[in-house]
Amino acid sequence: MKKIAIFTSGGDAPGMNAAIRAAVRTAKYYDIESYGVQNGYQGMIEGRIKKLDTGNVGNILQRGGTILKTARSEEFRTVEGRKKAYQNLRAFDIDGCVAIGGNGTYTGANVFTDEYNIPFIGVPGTIDNDIYGTNFSIGFDTAINTAIEAIDKIRDTADSHNRLFFIEVMGRHSGYIALYTGIGSGAGTIFLPEADNSIEHLMEQLEKSARRNKLFNLVIVAEGNKNGGAIEIANKVNALNADYDSRVTIIGHLQRGGSPTCNDRVLATRLGNSAVEALRAGKNKIAVGIIDNKIEFTAFEEAISKENALNEDLIRMAEILAL
Ligand code: F6P
């Protein structure tokens, strides 16, 4: 292993820079040259590949986003696109890649490594925490801390006016962000893509709380919810009972930026380091993860076909505490 390429792909996540830094520094330690591919798979197709030295990754550990930029590439889904990407990697004599991203990133890497003989190691980076093969993905901890800070502020104003707030957090297919921020903020109800929440049940909860004079002013909604986003759910509730003085807040991309928490920095550093160690050890078509605080590897095939399921105990606990 003489030259490796590192790239970030899909949605950015705080801590990706820490993973890039760790990969470059680990490579340097073993006298391996590092190259950065700009804009993920799209940049690979367009040949946007530049040498990365330790100087390029100085002072980035604490920065959100990704210095390599990121993208979602439609062209990489095509045979021609992947061929161009391969030719570009070959032109730089790249003999291994570190792919930092989510499910789409692993899927691309899986197809590519079926077709071409350049090993890829995946590093889980997404705020959604929806990747199988690791307890936590890079960016999740920062995202929930950013969201909780916003939710605490909303709670102050909700409480002062006796208002009911519907707060939408990210997570297209996964309720991780909603579940953690819901528990962390003491929300009355959490609408999860994985659970069978109904508007009727929410109405019952609201009425029960009102009878008991219990403060119930936060409903956390995961964007990928079956009942719709926060606006839709608020409208449904108000259509059934117009007495609730309700408001909606969508936290949106705010929760994807910002300086990574210490947990995310440490996680990303361990994963970035292990990815390079794995390439050196001759591994291919696998993603690195941390399970029960130990580095573990999962084949791309398995990682993309399984879900990082929510902990049922946490869902049950949140329901009990909402009573
Ligand atoms: O996958 C990460 C994520 O932030 C999701 O939570 C969200 O649904 C999506 O990306 C948003 O994507 P985009 O930034 O392309 O709008």
C-alpha cells in the first residue's frame, strides 16, 4: 500500500474532518501517501483528486462539515461513471480508498469493488445513525446535542405561553435523532418512523395531561414519520381540537453543522485510523465500526442490507415516562 485516496460522500456530518485527519496522519505514519477526492464519487469521476499532506489536515479536527466537500452522485450509479472513476484512481496509482459516508456511500463502494480491483474501506458518517455495523456513526452525537440546545430554548418559550410545540428533527428513515432528543428534552410524545404513533393516541395523551394539569408542550417528530412532518401533524391535531395554541419548528440543516462534540471527534479519529490499518492489513469491501467500544468490521453487503435498529427498550421507556 503506497497511495490511498480519501473521500466523503452523501450528507456531511460533524466529525468527518476528524476522520480525514486521522486517516491522513495514520497513512503518513506508515509512509503511505494520501490523496483527497473532492465532492465524493462525482469528484472521482471528474478527476478532482489532490495530494493531502499532514499540513492540509492541521486545525480541522474541531471543524464541522468536510474539507473534501461532499455530493450525491447519480453518474456513479452508471457503469460508464464508475469506469471514469476507476481510470482516474489508476492515473494517480491509488491502491486503496477510505470512503466516509452513509448507506449510499457503502452501496457505491460495494458495486465498485465488485467491478474493479481497488480495495475500499467504509467509515460510517451520517447524523442519522442509521448504518448497520456500528453503535454510532460520525455526527450523530453532535447533531443531537445541537438539536437539544434548540429544543431547550423552545421549551422556555413554550412553557411561558402554555403553547404546544411540534418540533421536527432530521432522520429520513431512522428515528434515532428523534428518540434521543425526545428522551433528552422530556418530550410528551416522540413520532418515530419505526413506531406506530397515531394522532388519536396523541389526542388522548394531550387530553389526559390537560385533566391532570400536566405540562405537555413538546412533540418531537422525525421527518420520515408515517403521519407526516411536524406541520402536517400539527394541522391534524388542530383540526381535531382548535383549542391548542400550537406552533411548529423545523430544526433542519442547523443540526447538521457545527463543531463536533468530543465524542464525535474521538469516534471519528478511531474510525479514520482503523480504516487505514484495515487497508494495510489487506482488507476490502468492508466498513469499520465501533460496537461495544471495540473496532469491528462488517462486509458492505451486510451493512447495506441490514438496519441499525432502534433500541426497543428506549422506545418503551420514553412511552412510560411520557405518562
Ligand atoms: O442523511 C442525512 C440527512 O441529513 C437526513 O437526515 C436528511 O433527511 C437528509 O440528509 C437531507 O438531505 P439534503 O441535505 O440533501 O437535503
